[in-house]
Amino acid sequence: MHRPSSGTAPTGVTRAGAGLRISVVGCGYLGAVHAVCLASLGHEVVGIDVDAERIGLLARGTAPFHEPGFDEVLREATGSGRVGWTTDIAAAATCSVHFLCVGTPQLDASGGADLRFVHQAFDSLRPHLSPGDLVVGKSTVPVGTAGELAERLSREACGAGLAWNPEFLREGCAVQDTVRPDRLVYGVCEGDERSARILDVVYADLLAAGVPRIVSNLETAELVKVASNAFLATKISFINAMATLCDATGADVVALSDAMARDPRIGSGSLAAGLGFGGSCLGKDIRALYHRAEELGVADSLGLLRDVDRINQGCRELAAELARQACGGDLDGRRVAVLGAAFKPGSDDVRDSPALAVAQMLHAEGAVVTVTDPKALDNARKQCPQLVYADDAEAAALDADVLLLLTDWPEYSLLDPTVLARTVRRKTVVDTRHSLDAPAWRAAGWNYVAPGRPHA
């Protein structure tokens, strides 16, 4: 693995003190975290976004989303003056390295990635590039996108280069994943050693700490993120498919998963059965990858991804069915308490949240659904105003006919089943995340139900 021998930047790269002058275009979840973490590595950074409200919050040192550890790094970086925030793309002209961190949401019609924001950001940045500058893509894009952008820079002869440096952030661990990632991937054009050297300067502290560095062509770097997400999604859907088989045979999916995970070739990561995956990445990425395979004429080779997506959606339908069964087959007028709204613990993100998807299914069948969550209530209210919301589990469970645990926040595993038993109408709990102590809940008189586990 190559490490830079010093902090000296390649000729033509603008420096600021001990670091570089860097712009980050797009200050949503990815861009905001990346900007403040680059500042913490000693660079001078300007974060640029078209959303004035978001920029205003960041400039005041206020996080526009919940992410553990981000508030502290944001306040430190903003207070030190190493990071600034603006809606003016012209601020990028003072920088020599430019990260594109805009979103690539799913297209409704096809399942492919919507590249509008990537092209808009690139178009707005282009007039402010100087010879020797480096544009670095971090957005998750269909393979071939980076090559098109690189070809455009070459055709326009502006003297700037392009590299692709995919992100591997996990919500709830984003700061740590940025400052101590498990790998750095540089996608560069053939023969372009200079771009790799610039990125070595950007990440000098990380390389010195031993973070592995992989240099590839642009196409490989584009595929790394979506291929990794597709593989993780496949593991999750596989164990949930096994949960269905466990239900049919009386086997226990938790014990099965534990036994499988002892095989070092398999491991325990993403092998927990339950409600499946959600959020803004995995589902979107596997659909975009399959869509791109269709465009390239190789869809048959990736047909597995359609099954992965189908199994994942089926987990939500199964959770709704377990709630329906707990209410005697009819949800109309029943009171359902839902623990969790965020798509995962440690986040306030409700994009493609399995928890909210299930809550909406139950509401559509006439249930009175009350949702609680430690961090995501405000976002949930905006997305699903038709649901009822409560500040804590006891308030949500009041007179409930069934209690559903849908997001595995640690505090829910610590709930006292004896206390909750005094608030509900019927003592039935559906633990879709296998987070609760089943013997303790049964001992407190609850009918404990979980997908893939014996119910008695």
C-alpha cells in the first residue's frame, strides 16, 4: 500500500496552512459529514448547497439530522473556521479539490438512479474549475457515469481531472466511518497517477493510520459501493427467507443464524433475521444496479437482485400479517402500538423505513396506529401525518391490542414487560427484530411472537 512520504501536494493544488482547500458540493447527510471530517483532518473546507435553510443550520453549528458524534465535530470545525457554508457555488473557485456529494434518488418509473442532481452540480461547478483542479465523485452512480464526466472535462480542455472515491457510510456510524474507514477506493482514469497522489494528500492521516488504499479504474470504483450494498442486501434477504422456512418447520432462526455465523466464510454481519432493510441506500442501489444491468443487456446475470428485493418487501407484509393474526384476523378499529419509526437505530432517517411502511399498512386496514421513536418522531409526522404519535413506549401502548417492535433501538430491549402489561388491552407483542428477551416477556404473561421463531 502506498503512503505519501510527506504532506506536500502535487504542483498546482491549492494549499491552506497544513492542508488543502477543498469544496464539498452537496451538504446533505453524506456531504455535511464529509465536509466536517475533512476539516478535522486539517483541510480548509467550504460546504456548498442550494438549500439555504440547511446551510443556515450548518453555519450555526446545528446538525440538520441526527447522527451520533456529528454535532461535536460540526461545532468544532465550524468554530475553528476550518469549514464554511454557503449557497454560492462561486466559492469553489478558491479551492483545488472538489467533492461531489449530491443525492441520486430512485426514478419512480424505472428503478434506475436519478442523475439530475449530479449533472446539475457538475454543470454549476464547471465554470469555477482551474487547470490542475481535481473533481472527486462520492455520489453513488450507475457504472459509466464517471467516464462520461471525465470525457466531458477532457473534451472541454479545462485542465481539471476527475476521480471517483465512493463512500461507505453507515447511518449511526458515519463520523467513525469517515475518519477511520475500512478502506479507501480511488477510481482514476488510465495512467492518471496525479489524481491518486492528490487523494493521498487529502487522506494522508488515514493512510498513515494504516487504512488500506485500493486504486482502480473509474468503472470499478463506481461498482464497489452498489456491489457491496447488493451483497449485504442478499445476506439480509437470505436469512429472512430462512426465517420463513423456520416458521414452516418449527426451527428457530436466531439459533440458525448464530450457528451459520460461526463459519468464518459467512460471518455474522447482516445475518440477523427480522423486518429486512430500508433507508436510502440498499433498496435504491440494488434496483439501480439491476436497471443498469438491463441497459447493458446482462440482466439475466443479476436476476437474483429482484428476488432479494421481493423477499425484503415480503418481510413487511409478514409483520403486518402477524399483527393481523394477533387481532383475530381483523384490524378495523384495533389499537396498534408501534415501537420505532426510523429505518434503523441511531438515526432519525425515515426514508423507506420498514417500520413506517408496516404502520401505514395497518392504518390502511382501519387500525388506530400509535408510533413512538427516540429520535425520528418529527420526520415521521411529516411523512405520515395520518398516524398517531406518542413520546414514549408506555404512552404508545396505552389500551393497545398488539405491540409491534419494528426498529431495534437499544432502549426497547430494556423495556419492563411487567410495567407495559398494565397499560395494554391485550398482552401480545410482535418482535420483528428479535430484540426482546422472549422468556422474560412470556413469564410476564405476554404472547410473544417473532418471525422465524417458535411461538410457544
